[in-house]
Amino acid sequence: MKKKLLLGILGILLIAIAGGLVTFAKKTLPGIAKEKIINILCETTQSKVTIENVDFNIFQGIVLKNLRIFEKGSSTNILCSAKETTVSFLIIPFFKEKQIILPSIKIKSLVLNINRENDCSLNIGYFFEKENKVPEVPAKEKTPDIQKKINSIKLLAQTIQITDSRVFFNDAAITPQAEIQLYLKHLKVRGSWKKLNFEGFAQLSKNDQKTELHLVGSYVFNPSLLLINMTANELDVINYEPYYRNLPVLLKSGKIHNLSCIGALDNNNFKIETKFDADAFSLAKEEFSIDNSSFNSQITVQSPLNDLNKISSQGTLDLKDGFLSFNKDFNLKGSIEKSALDFTAKAHQFHLSGALTLSQVDAEKDKLKLTRATLETSFTFASALTQENNQSISYSGALNIKNADISGIETLDTITGFHSTIKFKNADLIFEDIQARALDTVLSATGTFKNNILTLEGSADIMLEKITPFLNKQFPALNCELNGTALLKIHYASDITSKNPPVISGETQLLKINLTLPTLKHKLSADKGTVLFNTKEENIRWHFSDARYLEKSYKIEGDLKGFKTPHINANLAGQGISLKTNFIKENETYIVTSLKGRYLNSTFDIHGQIKPKKEISLNGSVVVDANDLKTLLPNHSATFKQMKPQGRCSFKAEIAGPLNDIRSWNIKTKATSASLKLYDLTIKDVKLDYAQMNQKGYINEFSFNAYKGQGMIKGNLNLSHKDKTYYLLNGTLKDLELNDLKNDTPAKSKTLYGACFLNISIEGNTQDINSAKGVGSLLIKKGNLWEFNPLKGLGNFLLIPRFTNIVFTNAQGNFTIEDGFLKTDDLELLGPEMGLIAEGKMSFKGDLDFLINTQIIQSGSKETPDQENEVRSQIAQIFSKKGSLTGIKISGTIKEPKYKIQAIAENIIKKFSDIFSNFIP
């Protein structure tokens, strides 16, 4: 019974105690806890703290509703707030001090507002100050007892868990102002006396772009040190452009995948080491940029927290693709194949080194262009801002160029298949082992590019037929066909910023050369030759010791000075010829200051001007050896072979007019010759005075001496017709001795002598010999012509022995020229024994058509009267006197005349009677 009563009293006591405890927990403890929590948080945060309600749960501990912590010094701006905070605790006395151990703090729906002001200060910056001062608690909220209790109690949280929370970061230090939201899914912090360890999962949001974050780290209280290890996925860096705007390089775009970041925050400094792979990245530094690139990277970034302008970074980048461009001293762009880069960057300085392979590279420096190249390079690149705010950029390295095309080098047109190893330092280049193809020829060269001056030392084996189109383009007047081999050594120098032409010099050894010029119908060939050239001195020199033309060998040498106004000296020597010329080309005019030489036995000395395809103006002297005419004028060699010309003739002439129209030339010429021989006939003391103007030719004088006689011809030429030349000539011949003349003919064994006089006037055109028309007269004195056909044949035809040696003391007659015939109706041959009168014609081919009447004047000295009577009887039998006169008809040719008896009409009997009346007894 007592036992039951005791148990009942004990139960009632327990219930009373439990009820008291519940009442204490529900009524008394929350008020005490709320006050103490607010004071502790105020001490810790140095800010105003409010709690809407505090509940006590025997299982959870203290539950705080709507906790708010205000910014330091403000009663309106909330730094953070939590919808529900659950705190479990233990109160443990330890020696003389009291400690509150919080096994766990659970925070739901935390909202943290972090602001960065215009001066780059953070509203939570004071948490990281070395010496924290105890905040002033509002007077109405603190008492001396509270302050004493605050100072005598220490708070220790072992575990903090934050879920479903958000951090809002507002940055007013940048323009435009940035707002970033961090959704904190879960964060767990475990603490001890000296440090905190934390791990969380969050989502970073900006401009509707979300990045998943995983964070692991720790925080040491004294000295303060924050360590973090964060990973992130799919971070679009363009959303955070304001935070790298002041970096030495400008990030224009990019997306980071699988970011791993290890960071440390020590007081006001932070350091972050990152590893990530990225794509679509574009960055730039002054004139240097990389676009749309994918790469792996390790980067370390550090900076004072309150001055991001002092940020610095270093790291490595392994570029996989994208495009690189550079635009400083020259423009360059290309596709990135692969690279390994190391870089460092800090305020106003950037340094990059590594290896890079680019394809499809295009580069340009003024007129010089490189296209479609593959580049393999190792390099260093540095950029710094000087105290004068001038950008200093330097770079150096080595570059291999493959399969490039180069254009813009004057005179060389386009270079293809360019291969070279190049060392570079800033804008200076050293070219090693250049291989390229230009003008369809493989070139090898070395060179430099320094201070905008490109120099090359090259060599090439050139197939000349491949570069002929180029030569004809550069030198249109040349217009040649060329083949053979040229062994070229060349020096090239050009200031590509200057309008001045490049300097090209060198030497060319020519082998097995064949050259055809438009002015030559046959090829000029040579086994070897040398050409030296220098464009700075504007000089070209050439030497060929054994050049061949028309199977003859020549030595050719000369030089050209000046390209805009070429001044050419040339020498030619060979079989039968020597020539020296000096001429200047001004615009389209060749000014021949001297052209002297010898061809075969002829010589010349000429000067003047020539405008190709336009006009000519020359004067000088020429001495022509007649034997050379068949070579000088090969188209007329057959004619000259028949003429058998001999002798020398000296000409002095002035010529001016259209180059291709001799008829329109103005000509003044005088010629002399001591002796000329044509068709085995000789004329001496020859003089010619000829003038031509307005397509009219004037033979003022053509005089000569021939066989003790003198000849003179004067006349006019009409050259106004394209295909015909009309002439009007008047000639005289006086005292020509036939006996001397016949010694230069096949009739030199014949008896032929007498003094010959001839007057002739003739006109016609040179294209038709039968167009000739004219009149003339012939007189021979004291002569003997009987042995000259057809007269000798006439004696044989009459069968009179004494007629085989008849002497004609006089011959005279008039003639006309018409329709291809030489005509006469009164040709008289008179002598002491016989008279002869002829009427008829002879063609220019030598055909004869004459009617001859003869009259015996007296007997010969060797004939007796009986013999003379016999002769007269024979003649009487031949010539009938029955009302008509009978003559002798001569036909055939001069070489083979034919004779027959033919009656003469009565109307010419009287004429013959008058002629012979003075001779017939």
C-alpha cells in the first residue's frame, strides 16, 4: 500500500516536474533563448538582429522563425534572412567559463544579400577584418547584466545545414550594375574551435543561363583563411564579362565545360586555380585575337579583393581549333589546328609562349600577300602598357611555311608552292631555305625582311619558254619567242612601303638559246651566253661569243642603261659583218645617235629617229658594194645574178616619213660612184641627185661617163598610187664609142665601131613594162655596124660576098616606144658602098618585124667593072622596077633573124627615093 502510495506520489511529482518543465520550455525558456540568441548574433555579426518567434522542441531544440540580420549600421537593409532556423544545443561548464555547444543548426530558405559598392567595398567585408570590435547594442535592448552574460558565454556550432536557399549578389562597382543569383540547394558546415568545413550544391543563374556548382571548402578563424574546391558545368563566360573586363586580354565569348576551381581567400586577397575545357572561346589583346576556339586550360588568377584592376593570371592553353588573327605591323589570320600555349597576365602586361600550327593562313603586309599557307611556329608574345600609356608589343620565334601562295611582289606576279623556315623578331624576318614556284619555274632563296625592306638571294633553273609570256608582258616591244635554259642568280630588295620599284640584280647564264623576234624571220641561237642586270643602276649587259643566225656565227655584246629612257650600246661582229650602235628610247621613239658598221664589203654610218610602226627620220651615209646586193636584197637575187653588178656606190641621204610607207617618205639623197658595172657594161663617174616629197620623186640628175661618152637622165616619179609607180624620164647619150662598148659584149670579136648619140623621153609605170610610151632618136657617126645582127645576116641572105664586110659611116633615125615595142619608120644606115632604110618594130623581148630596103651606092675597091656589073645584075634580079619596089622582110629575133623578099607599097616608094636620091648615081 505504502509502496503504491509512494509510487503514486512519485508519479504525481514526475508529472508535476514534467509539467513544470513543459511550462518552462513553452513559456519561460523561449524568451530567455530569444534574448540570448539575439545578443550572441549581434556580437558575432556586429549588426542588428531580429527574430519573429522562438519555439522549443524537445526533439529539435530551439526553432527560430523569420530570423533577420541587418547590414552593419543599418536598421532597414537586410543582410540575410531565414524562414526557419533550428538549433540544438548543450550547455557545458568548462572550468571557469560557460560554453554553449550547438550540435547542429539547420537553416531553411535562407536569403543572403551581398552588395559591392562603387568603391569596391563589400557589405560583408567587415567579417574579414583582423580585429573585430564589439558592436554597439541599442540602449533599449541591452542592460549591464546582459552585457556581462554575453561576455561570459561562448557559442560553438558543430554542424550547420542550409537548404533551399538563395544568395543575391548586387554589384554596383561595374557598369552596368550586375545582379547574380545563386540557388543553394544544400550546404553543410561542420565547425570546431578553429575552423569550419563545408560542402554544398548550388545553381548559379544569370541572364537565364544556369550553371551547376559543387563546393567543398574550409574556413580557418584566426588568421582568417578561406579554402574552396569548386566544380561547375556549362558556364557561359559572356554573362560575367564585367568581371574580366580589366584583364590584360579581352574575352569576347566562350563556354566552359567541367570547370574545376581551387581557391583561397586570405584577408583581402584571393587566388584561384582552375582547370577546364571550353569551346566557342574568343579572346583578344590589342591587334591579337583568337576566335571560336576549343581548348583545355589550367589558369591561376589572383587579386586583391577590393581592387580587381590588380588582377593577374597565368596558365596553359591547349588550343584544338578556332581562328587566330593578328593586325599590327602586318595582317594575319588562319585556322588553328593545334597548339600548346603558356601565358602570364597582370595589370597592363601579357606574355604568351608556345607552339602553334595554323592552316589556311592569309597574311598581308601592304602589297605583299600570303594565302592558303600552313604555318608551324614556336613563339613568344609580350604586350605591356608603358608609363606614357603607349602599347608595347614584342614577339619572336620560328615559323615553317608550307604550300603558300604569295602575291604583290612587283615583276614576279604570283608565287605558288612557297615553303620556307622563317625566324622572326617583331616585324623582322629571316628567311631560310625558301622553295617556291614563280613564272612556272622552281626558285630557291634565302632572305630577310627588316624595317619594311624585303631582301632575297635566289637561284633558279629557268625554262625560258615558260617565262616568255611574262617577258612579253613586261617588255611589249620585245614580243619574242624564246626557248632554252637560264641559270639564274638574283638579288631582290624592295621597300614594300615605298612606291619605288624593287632593286633586282644578278647574273644569268644562258644555255642552248633560240630567239625569234618579230623583225627576224629566222631564229637566233646560241650555245651559251651571259646577261648581267641591275635595276638600281638601271643597267643590263649581255655577251654571246658564238651566236648563230642563218648558219653564220656572230659575237654579240652590249649594255642597256636606264629603263624609262633606255640608252643602248650594242656591238655585233661575225662573218662578213661588224656593227656598232648607240641609241636611246624615249617613250615610243628610238633615237639612233650612231649606227656604224660593215656588211660584207658595204659600209654605213647612220643616225636619226625611229618610231616603231609609226615613222622614221634618218640621215647618214652608205657605201654599197654592188656584189653585196644579191645578199642585201635576197628576194631579187635572181635578177642581180643576171645583172652581175660590180663596183661601189656612195650614198648620202636624209629620209623621213611613215615607217611602213616608203612612197610617203621625204628623201634627199646624193650618190656617187667611180665605176659601176652591170651586165658586163661599165659606167664611170656616176652621180645621182634624187629628191622625194609629197609622194613625188625627182631625179634631178643621174649622170655618168661610158665608153668615152656621157650620159644624163632626168625625170619624175609619181608614187601616189599604192600598187604602181609612174615615171617620166628624159635621157641623153653622147659620143659613146661602140668599139669600146663591144669589147664588154659577146661581140667583142666583131668589127663594130662608131660614135653613138641617143635621145629618149619615156613614161609608164613600173608594174607593167608594156605601159612604157616614149619617143627618141638615134645617131651613129663614122661607124661600122654590118657585123651586128641582123645586118650581117642580111648580107648572107643576099649571097653577095662583098656584102659581108660593109661599112656604115652614119646611122640615124627616130623611134617611138609603145605597147611593148620599139618602133621606127625612118631608120637610116648610110655608107660609101650601100644605103639602108628600115621600117618596123622590135619587142622588148627581142622579136623583130622590119622591112629593109637597100641601095648599092658604088663598087668596092676590089671589084672590076665586070664584077660590079655582075653585082648590079644580081641586085636587079632581086629588086624589080616594074611599078613597085621590093624589100627584105626581117623577122625572128635578134639572135636568130629570118629574112625574105617582100614588095613595098607605092606610097613609101617616094619616101625611099628621097632618102636615096643623094646617093644613087
